[in-house]
Amino acid sequence: MTNDYPLFSVENLRVAYPQRRGQSGWAVDGVSLTLEPGEKLGLVGESGCGKSTLGRAAMRLLPDSTLVEGRVGFEGESVFEMDASRLRRFRGEAVALIFQDPMTRLDPLMTVGEHCIETLQAHRRDLNRKEAKKRAIAILEAVKIPASRWSQFPHEFSGGMRQRVAIALALLLDPKLIVADEPTTSLDVTVAAQIMQELTRLCAQRGTAILLISHDLAMVAEYCDRIAVMYGGKVVETGPVLDVFERPQHEYTRSLLKAALHIQKEEESSAADSVTDLTDVTDRGEKENYQLESSQSSSPLLTVTNLQQHYSLESNLLDQLFSRNRQVIKAVDDVSLELERGEILGLVGESGCGKSTLSRSILQLIPSTGGKVEFQGINLTALSRDAVRKHRRQMQMVFQDPHACLNPMMTVGESIADPLLIHKLARSDEAKKQVMAMLERVGLTPGEDFFGRYPGELSGGQQQRVSIARALITRPQLIICDEPVSMLDASVQTQVLELMLELKQEFNLTYLFITHDLWVARFFCDRIAVMNSGKIVEIGKTRDIFTNPQHPYTQQLLQAAPLLARTN
């Protein structure tokens, strides 16, 4: 190809999904973009605006029934005119895609090592298995996956570590362009920084371009050269990152920046600088806690004492029985904490530190290997599985990826009603009335429009609202939120967090809020517990943690967190 062509170009691209109820028009409508070798372009916008659709259209990964118009070119060659053989080489060798949800990329029946070997041998037939393994291990270690985990399966990794594996697979073949669709969504700030530094290092060394699809404006500001803002399927603003952030021209761009700065705002800033008229959440939490402590002396809602969750790396029972040097992962290592009624406790730490494992151990979704969990004074670890299930109605969970936890074959109405029917709290006709009311309450209005839809017909923000409605339908006392807004853009994050605060007041909820986003934790939580390598290394009031962190790891986390205000 001649140098007259850009590395990658999108010309007047239009994409429409047929037969999607409640949706009309084009998901991507007349978008044009170009990328030069080594350039880093950030594509931002609200969930459902067409960002991911654009990335998949560029690699011809959309369903055959999708209507696509326009042109996508790579070094002057039309992607839409490539035959099957050329398209196979194009994907992976020329362009690699890092998906938002790593489980859609990983085969649950293959080890991480097998994924790497298969990828390399499919494209680099000159490599023997030994050479392929050597290269794969080097790439895995670059994204902080140790060689000792080569033979493990995806389900044995945390969400963040699975995403690191997906990033390693994309880097294996030295592509000229990486389409990164929310590549660090499930990663903590320190690992996210390491990954983005690695990706940008590749750009400098190999001339690799990056199309970074992200809702994290601070990350785009820090790592990208140019930015394109999408809204309603169109690119409404584009230009150098600093120019757009300092002098945003479009109203939607200004609203995105305000929403992000609202979450990241300093405690001293006034409500007038915010998108909404919220008072400082940390102050609110401290006042509520004071009132709670003054008005009642009841025991904590949840008490975790010396909780342990250990895993063996041996692959089978015989290895576990006879191995002399038994390798044990202490995912949760002697954790103790208390959660008061009406409190929001944030749990932060790097991916793989044990946050999600701790939440599942508290719910007894996985039996703990030591310690105890007391909920309303009852020791759950001493109960049978059936007895625990009765108490679990009062303890619900909102997961990180709503698409993965909602059954794609069940309608929204069926998914929300399911817990009522499982716990025999209502008959089907009464359940439907309760579901309709809950849909309205979480902002999915009118409820009739959403009741019969399927999860795949909703945006990420709408799916998360369905997950919240499903968790609330049994009227629980404790909600464990595992990264509930990490996959949402800044404006939708703010909407969902404000909704959760309103629901907390209305339903007298208590939250255990797991997140790797420190600014969301500061915005939302009364107290924060910092977790590292299976242990709680620091716990205290939110303001104290942010203004006077005591533990070196807490200081490291705060230093690594990208702050949008620093970029302006």
C-alpha cells in the first residue's frame, strides 16, 4: 500500500440493527474518522451511543442481519470487501480487538496457556510450541500474569485478571492497530496505568495505533492524542484532547466533563459546580452515622470475623493430597470488618486482591475455609445451604457486568420477578405489579416498554438499572455492589449513583460497595476499607483515607488514580 492512505479510515459509516423493539434509526449515523500510524484516538460517549458498534463494524464482527453503509479502510484496502481468508489475517495480525467483557473472548474449557498457544500457532505457523510458549509467557508477564498461572482456567481468575489475559492475547501478534473497547474497565488504577503505559509504549516502538473506546475521560485525557465524542450515533465533536477538554464546543461534551468532575470534585467545592444539587456525600454519610450511633446502640448489621478463603493450585484431588510443596492462594486472608445499619462501606483495591471473593464469601455463595460471617447476629457459616438461602433474601448483590448476570433468554420482567417467585413472596399476577412499580422506580419508564424486552435490547446503563431492580424486589436490608458502575460512562455513572442514594433512603438500605474507582468511592461511601493481597490493610472514614492515608499501598493507589482536573 502507498503512504497516501491513512492507517485506518471510517467514511460516512451507518449501522442499523433490524428487529430491535423500542429502537429506531441508525445506531451509528454518518461517522467519519481517520487514524495515522502510532496515533491514539479516544472515542467517548454515553452507553448506547454507538461506540462499541463502531468498533465491531470496523472489524466486521456485527451480525449478518445488520444493515451497514459507508466504508471502512485499512491502509487503503476496503475491510468490507475482504474475503474470508484475508479477513482472518486482518483480524489479529493487522487489527486486534480488546473486548469490554473478557469472558466473551475466553473459552471456559481452555487454560490461559492454551489460549495463547492457539492464537500464536493459528497466525505464526513458523513458531514451534516451545517458542510460542516463551513468547506468550513474556507477554503475560508484561501484563502482570505470572507464569505459575499458565495452566489455570478463566474461571480461576478474577475479572480484572481475565481482562489482563484478553489484553495479552491482543498483543501477541504485534498488530498495527488495537481497537480497545473499555480495556481497563475491570482493572484497578495501578494495573490500568501499567496496561495503558504498556499499550502506549507499543505505539512508540512499533507505530501501533490505538482506538480507545472508553467512558473514562481522565484516562483518555492522559493517554490519547485526539478525542472523538459520540452522541446518538453521531460524532458531535472531535479534536486534540487538550483543546476539546479546555474549550468544549458541543453541549453534550460539556455535560460529560461536568459529570466526571462532579464525581471527582474536591470536598471543598460548591454544589453550584456540580451537575446536580447534591451536597457532599462524605459529609452526608458522617452525619447519618452520627445520628445512627446516637439514636440506637443495636449490633452491626454485618460482622465478618477472621474470614478466610484459600484455594489450592493443584489441578486434581490426588495432587492436592500428595503434593509436597502445595501451592495455596489466600484470596481472603483473615479479614475482619463490621457494617453498621444504613452505612455505605467502600471496599477498594487492585484486581485479584480478593474483593469479589470476599463478597461471595459473605453471601456464602462459596463456603469459606475459615472464620465466620454474622448477619443480623446469625452466624451464616454455621448454617446449612437451605438455611442460608432463606437469609439471602435479605442480602442481595448487584454485579459488575449486568449483561453477564441477566439471562439473555428471559425478558426484563421475568428476570426481576424471578426472585419473588423463588422465595415465594408473590404469585405471578402480584409479582408483575411489583415489577412494573420497580421498573418505574429505577427510571425505566414507561414500565410497559421495558417489561417485555430482552437484556440484549438495552444499553449498559439500562441493564444495570434492571440489575438494581432485581436486587431490590425482595426488599433486602444489605446490598453488596460489585463494581456496579465501572462499565458506565460518567453521566450515566452519576445517574445510577444518585439513584442508589435515593433508593438507600427510601428502602433503608445498607451498601457494601466494591470498586476500583477511588473517585467513585469518595463520592459515594461513608467509610472505605483498602484491600491488598487478601487482607484489609487500612479502614477509616472516607475523608481520612483521602486526606491522610496511612498505609503505603493506599498512598500508591491514590497516586496512580487518573484525575481529570490534573489534565486541565
